[in-house]
Amino acid sequence: MLTVRLPEDIENRLNALAARTGRSKSFYVREALLAYMTDMEDAYLAEQRYAEFMKSGAAAIPLDDVG
């Protein structure tokens, strides 16, 4: 269980969205959190892979040569 305090303007937008669509506020919070977490996981993985690449000393391939 998680409790989140939202600023009034965000709460109002969430309430309006839920009312217009017939979905629960929890549905939208879950969807938003999943999307954000996926983006953050991708970003952290990219940072990790980039650091590993830089540490390896391997030569980079120019973007024009990829494909």
C-alpha cells in the first residue's frame, strides 16, 4: 500500500480524467508509474552500458556506418 499526496491542481486533473473516462484514479496512477519506471529503467541501463563502453576503450562506430 502506498499513499501519495498530490498538489491540488494534479488531483483536480486526475479526478476529471477519471470522471470523463469511467476509470479509477488508481488505474491512471498505476499506468503513469509503470510508464515512468520503464523509462527510468531504460535510462539507467543506457547509462550503465555507456559507462561500460567508455571503460572498455573500444572504438565507436559512426552512426552513418550503422545499418
